[in-house]
Amino acid sequence: MSAAVRTPRDEARRVRVMVCDDSSTIRSLIARVLETDPEIEIVASVANGALAVETLKRIPADVVLLDVEMPVMDGLTALPLLLQVDPSVRIIVASALTTAGAAIAIRAIQAGAADCMHKPLANARETFARDILARVLVLGRRKPAPRAVTAVIGQTPVSPIVLRPIGRRRPVLIAIGSSTGGPQALFTLLGSLTRPLNQPIVITQHMPPLFTKSLAEHLARIGHRPCVEAEDGMPLLANRVYVAPGDRHLLVEGEADRLVGRVVETPPENSCRPSVDPMLRSAVISCQGRVLTVILTGMGRDGAAGARAVVDAGGTVLAQDEASSVVWGMPGAVAREGLCHAVLPLDRLAAKIVELAGVA
């Protein structure tokens, strides 16, 4: 198949969206939500993956909202074919809020989907509307690919980013925050961390319930160390990974030599639960600032306030660079505010973590 022909991006043009779902009710609901934003244009609405592939050959789209369970051709089968037609299209997969649906969504992300979300629920339509509009607009607003920028302390800056020296003491905890594009980034990062570490790793990734459990299970398979969805009161052990459960914050309590995870249902922060900021704030207190923080791709500013608390207490912050990020919102916020020791491409973050954390 040949790639779809695209003209140079006109910044004033609306974001073009294809909706693919076998349920006409769901397609209509999504259309009504998207049509409330004048910056979005629905260019096609189809009932299965085969129709989506054929339609994309004729009608360019910036974003495809793709159901994963459909007759004729399901979303997992269609996804690589859509990317073959147009490698630049951003695909958001939607699945049922079930264990099986979450597992399929994680497989879709591994296959190249840019993001995932659960299908609209009757009691959460407003939240669904807000989330889908934000994802479509951020992923669909294409801009020229950013120049790869590596900013490391001690080098001549190639951007206006102000870098900080390394934290004063070796970290006792590694804390990672991510959102849109985060699962793919986590697959790469943890897959590259092949050497054992002296520190536990805690992760807050913006995802719904069940999805985070499937994410943890996948990271356990590919990440060279045990990984689980965190439970309240669970000890945080060296060289193990703990993922914040969906719709709950993950906090760190205890002393530096005996850390415990706390899972709480306090209000969302930055419109998110789980949120990166409460995780980092609690880690700063429990670890006396001895925290190595990594902010990966994601929308918004979640993690910026927590990262400032980390560096103010003597810890260290790393950020993923713009060129390798799906969305340079979260890492861009900490970089622009001068909170980072280094801003690096995704494929160089693992080596920097090992350098700063030491190995077991």
C-alpha cells in the first residue's frame, strides 16, 4: 500500500477525524461530542476496520478513533494496516472497561496506537467528552517535527533550557510520571533498563482502572524486573516497579530505608487521578529529597509542581525531549521551568538513570 498523499499543514485547518466503531449509537455519541468543537471536522464514520483502511486511502485523517472489538476486521488487525496507509496518522483505540478490553488496549499501544481510552459510560459522559476532545486536539494538531535537542548539564545549551546540577545525594527512589504516549515510552524505557537497581521504581501513568493493571503486567514481561499495580500498604522494594492504579493516587510513605506505597482516593489534581504531583510530594517527604524523577511524554503540566519540590529538596529531575515525545506538555513544563538536570531523547534516558542511581 502506498502512503496517503498529504499537502503541507495549514495551521488554520481543522483537525480531521475518522470514527470507527461497529455501534452506530457509539459513533453518533462520539460525533456529537466532537462536533461541539469548531476546530474538529469528522471526515468519515465507518463500522469496521476494513472500511477504515479503505476509507483512509481516499480521505486523509489526522486522528482515527478506533474500536478494538468489531466484526469483519477488528481494531488490532486494522491498526498496522492504517499505519501502513499513513504512518503519520494518530490512532486512539477505545475499548470496553473490562479486564479483557484493557489487555487488548495495551496490545494496541504496543502495535503503534498513540493513546487509549475506555468507551463512554452512561454515568461518566461528561468526563468522556472532556477527555476525548483533549486527546483529539492535542494529537491532531500536527506541527513540523521538532529538532532533536539534547540538553545535559556541563554542555553548551542548544536551547533556552536552564539546567540544574545533580542532586546532592544518591537517590533512594525512582519516580516516573507520564500521560499521552506514556505506555510506549515506558515500554522503551523499562525495556532498556537491563541492569538491576538499588531503588524501587514508582510510576504514575494517566490511565483508567483495569488499564493500569494490564500495563503493569506487560511491563513485568518486558521490563527485566517484577512490576505490579500498587496496593495500599505494599512495601516498595529495590529493583521492583509499582504502577499507580487507575482512579487512585499512589503516595510514598515511610523512611528512606523502608518505603511503603499508599493508595488513596483523595480528589483529583491537575484534573487527573492518579496524578504525578501527589506522588512526588509524598516521595520528597519520605525520602528526604533523595528522589530521581523522570517526566515522560504527556499532555498538560502534571508533575511540574512535584518536580519543583524534588529539586528544592535536593533531588534530581530528568525529562524526555520534544523530538521523542508524543506530546511535550508534561516534560516541556519541567524543562522550561529550569527544573531538569538533563533533557534527553527517550533512548538515552535509561543510561542516564543508571548513571545517577547506580546499580545493585
